[in-house]
Amino acid sequence: MEKRAIGHLEVILSFIIFISAAGFILYVFGSSGNERLYDSSLEYTYDEVIKNISIEIQVYSVIINKSAIPSGVVAINLLANLNGKSVGVIDDSGAVLPSKIGEAGIVYVSSTNWVNSDLIKIYVGEDYTPYLPALSASGLTVDEKYYKISSVIKKKVVSEQKVLILNNSYWQDYSSVRDYFSLPHRTDFGFVVELSDNSKIEAKKTIPVGVDVYSDNKNVEYMKDNQINSAVIEVQVW
């Protein structure tokens, strides 16, 4: 009878030890599993935010024979399809130059207010605001003795126009944005764009007290008013 009681006690103690060990393992690995889930969600969400606020631009560096231009306006053939695109042009000092897109990949640039510079940069993209008043270039033809394209690069920059669109959608219909990003319904997100002048564009719901928040921030090139500067974008998930 005593041996049987001891046997039952050993079974009960073994069961308790097993349950305790299993609970400890589930706690440890469950916690790290949640961290891995949120880490992967953060990386994915950051990529989705950046993808939806970025545009691809082409930057043409062009050397101009300014003193030889008879009309004050030069016609430059970029040898590219510019349909649906717009341009911004600056000289080497950063001054914005009057410009416009013509037909067949031609960009017209005024040289009348250049500041001691024979190098210009032509930025081509979808979110550039056309220069106003519109540049007059009637009858002007391309003559390659007035210019030389020295380099062309493609890169992606964050566009403030697209940031404002996403920000507006976030506050108007957050659930649709989250579904569009294909985020799990138990995962929430927000983002903040801090510009070089310390101003911010913030799309972030109130975070419940006691919830773990995972965040990442990176420096990006940021286009605002046809100018490209630096900004920091932070994305949070919780």
C-alpha cells in the first residue's frame, strides 16, 4: 500500500515537472517567436511604405557652351521617352532654371539667368512641377554644338507628393491601407517623415499602453518643390 502511494506521488511529481518545463519552453520560444514575427513584419512594412512613396528619376548632367547660344534658350535632346514625365533643371549653384519638355525627348532650358555655370542638371520624373511661366521656345531646334550630356544616372527618391497621398489615406481609411499592405490584422503600423528643416509628416495612430513597439529609421533622399534634400523616415509596428 505504501509503495503504491509512493508510485502515485512520483507520477504526480513527474507530471508537474513536465508541465513546468513545457511552460518554460513555450514562454521562452513563444516570446522569441513573437519578436521574430514583429521583426519580419517591421522589415516588410518599411519596404511597403518606401515602395509607395518613392519614384524613379533620371539625372542628366549636361555641359553647356553657354556663350555660343544665340537665343538664350538651348534645346537638348535627352534621347528618352518623356511621355508622362516632367522636368526640373538647376545650374551648378543650385539655382532653378526655366525649362519645359517638348516633343520627342527634347528639353528646353533658358540660359538668361545662369550664375557663372556651364554645368546643369536635368531631373526627369513623374512628380516634378512644370516651371511657370512656360518657357517660349518656338522654332528652336536641337544643335549639339551647344551642349554635351556627360552622364546619366537613375535612382529612386522619396516624393513628398506621394508621402502626402499615403498620409491622407492612412488617416482617412487606415484599415484599407493596412489591407493593401497585406499586414496581419493583429499588426498595426505608423510612419513619420522628418525633413532636414525639422518639420514632420506623421501618420501614426495612438499606440495602446503596454504594447511592444518595434521601429526602424533610415536616411533617404527626399524631393520637395523640385528640390532634393535629405530626410529620415521612421516606421513602427506594434
